[in-house]
Amino acid sequence: MTRNETIYEGICKGNRQQVIDEVQKVLDAGADTVELLNGSMIPAMRDIGEKFSRNEVYVPEMLIAARAMQSGLDLIAPSLDQAGHKARAKVCIGTVKGDLHDIGKNLVAMMLKGAGFEVDDLGVDCTVEKFDAAVSQGASVVCLSALLTTTMPYMKEVVSHFKDRGDVRVVIGGAPVTQEYAKEIGAHGYGADANQAVHVVETCLQE
Amino acid sequence: MESRERVLAAAERRKTDRLPTSLRCTPEALTALKEHFQVSTKQEVYDALDIDLRWIYLPFKGPKERSAAPLGSEGTDFWGCYNTPVTNEFNTYYEITGHPLTDAESVADVDAHDWPSLDWWDYDAIPGIIDAELRAGQRAIMFFAGGAFETPWYIRGFERFLMDIYENPDIVTAICGKVESYYRERALRVLEAADGRIDIIGSGGDIGGETSMLLSPDKWRELIKPHSARLIQTFKDMGLKTFYHSDGAIQPVIDDFIEIGLDILDPIQVGAAGMTPEVLFPKFGDRISFHGAIDEVHLLPHATAREVYEETQRVMGILGGNGGYIVSPTHMVQGDTPVENIIAIFQAVREFA
């Protein structure tokens, strides 16, 4: 699979116009959009995520990269549909009931989209019922976020709700959340940052 | 020894009879403390705990439609941001959900915003507010001026503001400049009203996350630091002590804060990357004092009072090595923290040998 360096670099540097221009150009030339997605676009977001985990880039750089990625995705979406391309899996994500802090949740949602997942962003202050409805709509992974120690306990309720569903994975994250807590409440995974969250979702889908 | 001397000595890294203390509480935690001590005011609670450093707040007297307290009540605040409440099992919290400059496309749009007036505050109330804190002794008084990073993104929207760092740096500079000069001038008016009875001017804004800074140290230095510096240096030059609050992993810029005249760094979020007392004290302890460091994320809500007592004394043994430490929880104490754990912190301070 060859990499389109202009698109790859445009996403990594968050240069939206560069991505739009080049994607349009290769679309006009009849490019294979599935190959473009898997060979150039997803690798760019994966690499920016790795740099984020290594403190080589920070939230602003992630945001502009994700927006450049989204601009490219919007352009190739019709062609991907036509080619019968399916997202890797559907993931729903939200901050738990009582918590409106969504900075981390939004970053994870962007990175999941950038990794090729279909993301159902449920927003903030989400109840068990809301996550349940998203699962009924086809989400196979439920991602929970909390900033407050006082809202964290609600994660346990969501995990318990899905514990008998062998086809649903629950991944948790947020400032006060730890690997130990994830284990204690029986979540399938814990992401320490937005990049790790993507890896955890990928891993738990293979289990 | 009086509280005020203890705090000022800590800001200068001098040892006194004991390390000074400070406390911030959510309304729910404060109510629990009032019930415990059978008292009716915040000052009585703080006097019962012998809290040395007192934060004072400036009452608003501006237009009703802009009177919501930022992150403290529902509605539009003085900046024009909309605050929405959400309640969990332990607390009601507010988040900013309406950002008035989210659609601004130019510096002219920023200028055209309905910026708040400095006359919207009741400066005449300041002497009485200070008197209330001093009823049981000479405490150290701090006024928290504000900050030039967090308020700007409240006004612009978080993601929009962080993308502006690359795409519209002029908008970043314009908003930060407006906010900084407002907070600086407001604090100068408060100081005038206080007539020499304020010891510390605080400023702040979270620039750190759990694992790293929210923005790169270089971008912070380029676009945010000059504004933060004015909010610190102005008061340092007047002979006051300075205090800066930022959650998270901010070790890469502590030297910068020292350079711009900071005396006291808060809150030392010990669970964030590179922020443990063991790491910070040897690196910076001879040049800056610390405030906070008693973990409100994991320790205070979940540990026993005995564990809190021991951890407080352990941290005091490190950060208090040269006297430059004001003992305090790392965050507003939440409704899930037992009263006995709050009391254990201050008992540990009194009994520290």
C-alpha cells in the first residue's frame, strides 16, 4: 500500500487545506479511497497519537490534525460507501451521569474516528439508558469518561449493566480513573490518554 | 506566632513554629464541616481548623443578566459565558456551556464583544470581608485576581481556542490581553480598597493535564506566558507575594514561573506526571514555595484518617524542608471526602515534630 505523502503530512501537520486539495485531486483522478484511508489517512492519525503519548505534540496539534483528517474523511465518504467499505466497529462514547467535563472525551472520540471507527458521540451527563440505546443501535464498545471522583462510581453501574453481554466491551478513562479502578469494577479496558484509549478499544475487540 | 507571619515566611522559604495551612471546599464539604463543628459560618469553620491563609472574594454588583458566578451558579456570568449546573450523588457542579466568542473570526470581532465593566464589583465591601477573616487573629489574606488562559478559553470555547494557537494567534493574543488587563486592573482596585491588608495576589488557569501540559511549553511561552507574567510581575513589583494555580503536569514551565516572579505554586497535583514532592523539591525547592500537595483525587476521598495524617506528615517532611510549603488539599474538597479526613490534615500539621 503506497502512502500519499501530501495527505499524510497534511494531517500530521493539521493543514486542512492541504488535505482537502490533495484528496480532491486524487479523487478526481479516480483513486482507490479505501487504500487512501488505510494507507495514508489512518496511519497519519496513528502517528500523531503516538507522538501525543510521547509528549512530542499536545492537544492543539491533535485538534488540528483531527480536523484535517475529518475534512478528508468527509470528501471520501461517498466513495467509501460506494465501495462497500465498513467501519472497523461502532463505538459509543460519553461522559457519565453527573459529569459535564468533556475535553478528554472529545479527544478520544476524534482519535477513534481517526482510527477508522464509527463513533456515536453521546455527549455529556449520560445515563445507563443512553448507553444501552446506543448499543441497541449497533455499538459494540462503550467508552465512559469522568473527571470527578464523585461521578466515577457511576462507571460501575454502567459496567454492571453490560456484564452479561458477551458482545459488548466497556472501556473507561478520565483524570481520576486508574487501571486498578478499571479492574476493580470489571471494565474491559482503561486508556490513560486519548491515544492509549484507541489501542485499548482495538485490543478489547480482539478478545 | 500569628498566621500571617507563618504564611509570609513560607512564601520566603523560612521556617517558623509550624508550616502554615490553607483550605478550599465545595459548598457540600463546607456544610459537612459546619455541622461537625456546630457553627454557622465559613470563617468559624476555618478558625476552628486554624487555617492560616484566607482567600477573599469580591461581591458582584453589576447587571443581573450577567450576574452568574463563573462555575458557581446557573446563567450568564460577567464575561458573557453561560454556566450550566449538573448534580451528582455528592455535589452540584457547573460547567461553561456557552462561549460568547465562539464565532469570532477576527480581532475586530473580539473588540466588539460586550466586555465587562470594572465598575461591576463592590470594592467597598472589601474591608468588611477582610475583617470577617481576622476575627480570631491576624491571618494572611489572598485575593485571587484571575488568569489569562482559562478565562480566554471559556470565552472562546476550548477546542476553538486551542486551534486558534495555530490558526488565529491574533485572536488568542486579543482575548488574553483583554482578560489579563481586566483582572489586573480589578485586583489593583481591590488592593486600594484593602488599604494594605492583602498579602498575596493569586492568579491561575489550568495548563496541565494528567500526563503532560495541555499545550506545548513553547506555544505557552510564545502566546500565554507574557499575559501570565503581567498578572504576576505587577504585584510582585508592589512588594506583594504572588501565587499561581494550575492543575496537572506543569513541571516543564516551573522555571518560567520562577523567572516571572512567582513566590508560591499551587496545587502540586501529585498524581500528574513529574509532580511528586520527591521530584519537585530537589529541583525547585530553593527557588519557589509550594501550596497544596495533599491529594484530593485518590487520598482524601478514599483513605482512612490515619492514612491522611501520615501522608500529610510525609509530604511536610519533603516540601517543608526549608519552610517553603503551605499545607492544603490539591483541589476543592469534594462532597465525597469524609470530615475526619479533612481534620486529619490539620491535626497532622499541628502535631508535626
